[in-house]
Amino acid sequence: MPIFHTWTRRVIMPLACALVLTLGSGCAAVAVTALGVGGAVGVNHTLSGIVYKTFSEPLPKVKRAGLTALKQMAIPVEKVALTERGETITAKASNRVIEVELEAITPKTTRMRVTADSDGIFKDAATATEIILQTERALPAT
């Protein structure tokens, strides 16, 4: 048996396998992150499942778009309340309590923060993200 063949089998093959496994797992993480970011461009998440986005629109316009989005998603609004810095929309869907906080940062800039609380412990970031995306889609129409 040639020495090169033995050396290839003992040294290069294990190193190649280790390299492929290391790079492969990194690629999967990068791909999943890229898909997530591409699906919700400009939407930020916190580790606790709270989702937020800042719009370059005045609060009343973002509020109308948010209410339109909730209506289109068949999520009934329970109440709208004034807060110190803006307004809060409370809605309920299935077993989720949804809270949409609107804060006027400037007269033409509004921050939307959405929490979809599924059971008091876990947050549904997917539903919160979709509410923001639908609000963004409804903005040109309002």
C-alpha cells in the first residue's frame, strides 16, 4: 500500500470531515438567520418575544394601519387607550392577548411595539411580527 494512501486515510480524511461538519453547521445557522431576516425586513425582536418597528409616519396614520391590519387578520380589538407617550391597542385572538403600543417619537415618527402573549409565560413572536408586517402593508392605503 502506498504511503500517500495511508496518510490520506489517516490524516486528510478526518480533517476534511471535521472541516465539512464545522462549516456545514455554520452555514445552516447563517441560512436560517438570512431567511428570518429576509422574511421580516426591518422588524426587530427582543429575546422575550416582543417585536417592534419604527415607522416614518405620524402616530394617527400608523394607528389606522394597525387597526386595519388587525381587522384583516380577523383579530377583534377589545380596547384602545391613551398612554403617556401614545396609545395602546388591546386585542384578543384564540388564546392570545395582543398588545400593540404606539409611541410618537416625533410628530412624523412612530414606534410600534407588539406583544402576543399566549399563556402568560410564552410570547408568540411570529404573530406579533405578522401584525407589524400587515400594518406596514396597510400604511400606503391609509
